[in-house]
Amino acid sequence: MASGRNQARPIRQPPAGQARNGAIDWPMWIERIERKRRSANRSHNGAVARTPQIYYINATCASFRLDGMECSLHEAHDAIQPGAAHRRFRSRSAQRIRNHVAILHSIEGTLRNNWPLKSAAVLRWYTSISSGLSTNELGVEKMSRLEQIVRRIDSPQLRLQPSVQEIARTHVELLNDPLFPSFNGILSRLLLRYHLGRCSLPFVIFDEAIPISSLMLEQSLTLSLLASIDESFDSLLA
């Protein structure tokens, strides 16, 4: 997975896959993706495929950039280096990068063990990404909404069409009506990854060049998710 063509590639502009009336060509996508999902399951003897190491850094950089935060591959690699010297001079930005990578590793491990998501874990993500800046609590109303979202993610659809539609709907809802007072986009994408995994679907990475407006529309996001899921299965099968 770490070599040349087996890279964790980002979502770009929505590809072909729509009928002339603008509707998504679901029969085509279902046949295409389910065939690859079955092949991936056979290739890994039914076990969850290991996520390539390049994913953690690429996903972190892409997510931060989408929220308008500088994050180069060099900075990300430097931030996750071990050792006392690195800890001593690590900036808040570097610590945030390091924490995000750690959260992604935690998510992948939890998904491999088929453990449910907990609201307390999401709150820890919020605190960790904020790196001491999360002075605002969510409050009763938003905590109730977080519980609802977590329950939705923990009751996944297993058929491709309803699962991708539900994932896109939930993500669009989080972007249009922010749940977190800061770093909402980053945290929403972490929840997106967990939601995908609970539906037995691979990771996706958003290209920072993609218009944010297209991520906030259910139809265009659904199509982009289908294209990236398809590419991710190609990587897992390579």
C-alpha cells in the first residue's frame, strides 16, 4: 500500500457517474463498488484491510488545509517524529497535527475491533485538536445532538446506496449546522471516517482544492464519496 500507485489519494472534482437528468447512476456504482468490496474481502480473508501509513499524514494535511490552516507534508512528518528534542520544541500547531494523526490511528484500531463510537471519545477528539483552546463546552442542546449523531453512526446501513446517502446527509448536516464551536470541519471529517468504517467502507481524503460549497451539498458530496470509495478499493486491491 505504501508504494507508488498505492497512495491514499484525495477526492477531487466529482467524476462521471450521473445520468443526464443529474441523478446519480446508482446501479452502475453499486455493481462497480460491491464487486471490488467482495474482492477486497477475499484478498484479506474477510479481515479489515490495514490502512496505509501514508493515509494518516495525507488525511491530516488535507483536512487542516480545508479549514484554512497551514499544514505541509514536511511539517506533518516532523510533528510526528518521536524523541525528547522534538517534544521540547513542538509548537501548538505541531502538537495539533500529532494529535490528529493519533486520533486517526485510534479510529482505525477501533474500527478493526468493531467497537462502537462513544460521545466521550468525540469530546476527547475536540479537546485534543483544540490543544488547550477549547474553552467553550458544547452545552446541553449540542450534547444531545452529538448523542443522536453517535447513535446514527453506531447503527450503520450495510447496503451501499442507503449507507452512502446517510453518510453524506450526516456530513452535510454537520457542515451546515456546526456542532463544535471550533475546528468543526476537522472534527466532522473524523466522524465521517468513522461512519464510513462502520459501514465497511474505506477511508476518503478531500482535496483542499475542492470547493467547500460542493461538500455542503448532499448530491455532489454523495457522488464524490462514491468516486473516492471506488478509488480506495482499487488501492486495497493493488
